[in-house]
Amino acid sequence: MPGGCCVERVCEGCPVLLVVDERRRYVFRVRRGAWFGSDRGSVKHDQLVGLEYGSWVRLSSGVYALVLQPRLVDYMERGLRRRSQVIYPKDHGMILMLLDLAPGMRVLEVGVGSGFTTAVLARAVGPGGRVYSYELRADMAEVARRNLEELGLLDRVVLRLRDARLGVEERGLDAAVVDMPDPWAVLPVLEEALRPGAGAVFFTPAANQAARLVAALRARPRWGELRMLELLARDYETRGDALRPKATMIAHTGYLVYARLTLPAPTP
């Protein structure tokens, strides 16, 4: 589970997702003597210690709250520090599928931000894999480091405070994820760092960025299998007998551009 700790019962220092209702979902670590409080009531952390995950606890108001293990998506929505716009889970799922990430793989990340994508990649490659993450801003790298530490994933990540456009140290990598304003500038670096056949996913929020990137990929002879996607997520109401879309949805967040590095094409 994210953040380590027991997988069956709540313990001192364990992470908890406390679900009061659909809108009130809280992620925190249990500390003896501390209190959790909300507009729907409070509970002493000591009352959570020893409970099985999946149990209910009664708040001071009489309302019952559900005690669960936080998933990675819960941390992203409620429990991690955020200093920048982040890639959403709907896009993360497709990134993992396109890159076919598996335990033991070595992945390059260009543009760390708050470390949300770094965490997703680190979970996918497992303890035997590595994520090599390049970030320009020291403040962003520090936020990412703290978030990864909270999730217990820092040991799978090598954080480098460096401009990846000037080159990266690693070679023979299995995949890359790029989230930067000018992703076309890093294509020569990826061609040196990735193994032939490896995939790269580029996240761009604006259509003009994606169009320029696609043109740059097409202009370079070592890129194939080019795809461009936009993903939308629509949640549904599940209360009562009215099954219908919610009034709001996560629509445009960005474009995913995917390509694979190839060996040089044979001369006719």
C-alpha cells in the first residue's frame, strides 16, 4: 500500500482514508493523542488504532465514517502537496498502458513538478526498477521528494536537478515521459537515452504545442508508431434510482502524444 505500514489494521503512524461522504474524504496518518476534525464531527486518532481497514467509526456528531487504506489516487486527490498543475489519473492510466510499464523497467521522466507522475511510474516499475527524473526548479524537486517520501517510493527514484535538454546520464532506458513546455527540444536527448523500440509519451496542455511536437517527430527519421490522444472522464450519479451523468466532468486536461524510437531505416 502507498506509504507502507500494515495492510489489515490501522496502527500508529499508518495512513488512513476517512470517508465521511462523497465530498468529505480525508487522508492523514494516525498519531496517538491527535484528533481528526471536520464540519461533520471529530474523532480521536486513538479510536482508529487497531481497527480493521474497511471498518466504520462514529464521529462526535453521531455520523459514521468509513476507515480505508488510501490508494495512490486518494493521495493524489487529497493527501499530497501540489505546487504545479499535475497530470490527472485518467491520463496516467493511458500512459502506463502505452508504455507497457512493468516491474524492473528503467524510465526517464523529464519535468517532475509535484511528483504525481513520478509516483505513478515508481509504483509501476516496482522495487527492482528505477525512475530517473529531471527537474529544473529546486522548489518543485523538493515538493516531489517529500511526496515520494510520504508514499514510500523515494528509493525507486533518482531525482536530478538539471536541464534534460542539455543531456541525461542514462542510456538504454525502457521508456520516457516528458512534461515540459517545449518537448520537441528534448527529442535528440531521448534518441541517445532510450533503447531501440522504447516508447515515449509527451503531455502537452495546448493544441499548438501538440501540433509542433507531432511535426518535429515526423521530421526525425527515428520515430515511428506515432499517436495523439485526448481523454475525457465522466462520472455518474449512483444514488437512488436515477443513474445519470454528473453535472460536472473532467474534460480537457491535455494531449498525449506517443511515439516509439526505432533503428535507422534501411537505405533503399
